[in-house]
Amino acid sequence: MFDLSFLLGHAQTTFHHHSSPLPLTTKTGAKTTLASLVKSTTPPCRLNPLLFNGHLQTMWTAIHNAGPPIYYKRKIFESHHSVYPGQFTVDFVVSKAQGEKSGSEEELPERTTYFSEEEFENLGSEDGKPMLVCLHGLTGGSHEVYLREVVAPVTATGWEACVVNGRGCALSKITTPQLFNARATWDVRQTISYLRTIFPNRPLYAVGFSLGANILTNYVGEEGDRCVLKAAVACSNPWNLEISNVGLQRTWLGLEVYSRTMGGNMMKLYETHKEQILKNEGIDEERVKQCRYLFEFDRVIQAPTWGYPTERAYYRDAESVDALLAIKIPFLGINAEDDPISHREAIPYEEFKQNPYTVLCTTNWGGHLSWFQPGGKRWFAPAIAAFVTKMHDDIDFNASVGERLEANGMAPTKKYPIFDATHRRLILPPE
């Protein structure tokens, strides 16, 4: 019998998780699991049948869409990192009334202005509002439509939100010879530490998109059971960057459309911050001028400015596939299996099955940061909003999430060998 589901825009949704997923207790005292909660909050994936594959879905992101209007106030932070100092910016969501009152600043993205000193000094609060921390994708920023489509529904229900902009992105300036990279967890770590200080009672949640999803996954894995986030979501994470890089170079579309477009976007950032970047003695300006593709940019600029010998060494160090195993908070991954940028071969299905704290939701169709529905909205936005909202509204974290899996007999009992997930090494006892 002919299957009409595709013609009707019905994508297939599949969930991958541990056989004994993280147990959760609701505020009413009822028992559930992380996997059950994810399945109950994930809406059916109904996409635009005219955008019938991952390429069409992904390319549709180039079509102009104003998206929901979100107003921001920006603060410039000085990095505390001993090896990678410099500046980064965080954009805090403010009300429409406050945003319109502030006017606009030509050197910043639309609807974004700087905090005055007085405004920033008074930013802290004792309130218990939930807050969403967002990380954007490659060369993006707080202005991106895909990000605003998630921020809009949660802030409409009373949440607060902010966006950690990658260094040099969203019309921010850099004061050292480094842009952002896929391994750079230090700025989000400093931001979350700051938020914890000025908003001591706010439950913090996080969402990352594409490259930002890779950074967020690494951060949550590095923090392990010390992570102060209540839950996190990674959307369109490329996971294994080396595999995704090979996948991009394997086809004409991958190389000449996606890799070339992303490389071009990175070159625009280079031109904007050229004066600072060329202060790094490892940068050869003539080689930079010859860059066309993303991997070339990573080879000539990203690798030497961050201390890597090659771009593939950078990819291997920055990829988040193994960090997934070290996560100790409720964590949701969302990927389309026809994503032409975050390749299916790079998705860590088995790693998700090994960690009870994590659940992966895949669709057979949807592209990269796309999943466009009839009417132009993205399916993943309500899926993410529903997950974090349900976690906050229904789950008693003191009764459930704080429990260690060791108490439930899920941890390995042997001491050696130990796999260090964040350093990708098998540790053996000293001889």
C-alpha cells in the first residue's frame, strides 16, 4: 500500500535512550522518566511537503524571514581565562517597552542596545524566574531567527533569557587574535557562573544550536555532576566534527554549497577582525586570502590561533560525541537524519543509549536548523520550548534529579579501566 505520510508532510520521529532512563519525580509525587517526559512533550513532526528533503529544508533558511521580534541589552565581559583572555558579549532579553525606549544603536544588531552602567548594576535579582541560556550556531548571534523562535515562546510565559555571543559574532569586537571556536566552553562557563551569582534563585536551563550545541554539550560534559544547569538541549549538533567535515567534502553540494558558504561567512568575520587576528604570528595572510571552504579557514586561521597543528586535530579535540557520556543533568539532543551539515554518520546513537541522563530525538527529514512547517515556522522551536517548560513546571529536582545514578545501581562497579569521556582516553592503573 502506498504510504501517503510523506506527501502529507509527516516526518518519522524516533527516540534513542538508555534502557533504564533517568528516573524523575514530579511535583505531585508521581514517578516518571526522562525518556517518558521527552516523548510526551515532543509534538508530531509535520513539515512542509514542498521542502521534501534535507537540502531543500536547509536552503530554505536563506529565505528572509523577520521572525519574532526580541529586544536585547548587551554587556561586554572580560574573559577570566588565563590562556585565552579578551572580550565576549552577552545579550540579555528585555521587554518590548524597555527595548523601544532604548532606541537603537547602528553598530549593533537590530533591537539591541548596550546596558548603561546603572542598568547593569541593577540587573541582579532575588527572583526565582526560570532562565534560558542560548548559544548560537557558526557566525551567528542573538539576532538569528532560529534562536528567536525558541526564545519568544518561553519568555512570553515569564521566563528570562540571554544569549552568549561567540567572540567576534553579532557585531561584537575582539581584543585578542582569536574568534570563537567549537571547543570554547570558557565563555559560557564564565557567563553561567556570573548568572548564578547575580540570580542565585533562578533555575538555569540552556539550549545550543549547531556549533553552539557542540560547545554546550562539551560544557555540560566537562562540568559533570557539578553542572548547575537544570537541563539542556542540543539542536542540530554536528557531534563528530571530523566525520561531518569528511561528509561535507564528499559531495559537490557539500563542498561547493555548504562548506563554501560557511567558509565565506567565516572570511567575512576575518575581514571584520583582520587587524586583531593578524597579530597572531602563526597566521599567513597570503594563505588566508586563498581560503574558500570552511576546512581551509579552520586550517589556516582557527588551528594556529588556538594552538592546534592541523584543522583535523582541532576537530578531534573539539567534537562533543564523547563528552556526551560525562553528562549528569537531563539532556535532550535533536537531529534530522537528512541534515547535510551535521551528518547522520556523526550522530552518537550508541552513546545516548549508554547514558541514562540523555535522550536523542531524531527525525528522518528536516535538514539543518530547519524542520520548516507549512507557514514557515520551525518544528524544533515548540519541541524545545515544551521540553524545558515541562521540566521546570512539573519536575521536583530536589526529589529526583539530585539523586545519583550510583544509588540506583547504574554505575559500573569496577575501577579500571576508566574511560575519561572529556579527554577521550582509557585510563589504566599505574604499573
